[in-house]
Amino acid sequence: MIGLAPDAKPRLARGVRLHEDKARGGHVLLGPERVLQANGTAVEVLKLCDGERSFDMIVDELANRFATERARIASDAEAMLRDLAAKRIVEL
């Protein structure tokens, strides 16, 4: 798999939003005719996917925030974003 471009600016697709679900506790991704449960890690990544920050900036922010190995964060975030892009939840 070719890596996600460092200057890619991921964002939620049109009509999709990250929503705090107080009734169930946690967050969900709401899209046209679908709801996806988002775990804590995904929420942290998705909150930074605003179409302004580059993928590199997102990874740097998460590595600093959680004091975790940058390469691992980049790999995990890329896999998640590619999966959500295939489901048309995120635009890369």
C-alpha cells in the first residue's frame, strides 16, 4: 500500500459529522442513512480531520499529545482513514 501523502488534508465527507452520543456514551459518525460507532482513538484522529491540517500535522499533534511513537500513529491513522475513505465517510 502506498502511504498517504504527508500534505493530504483529510476531512469528513459532505453530510457526515462526528456527534457525541450522550445516551450511549461515546461518539458516533452520522452520515446519510448510516451511523457508525467511533472508538476513543478514532475520535481523537477525526477531531483533527478538518480539511485544514495536513496528515503530517495530525500525526505530529497526536504523537505529542499521547507521547507515542510517531511511526505507529501514522500507520494506524492511515489505515483508519483509508478504511473510512473507502466507506465514503472521510475525504482524503
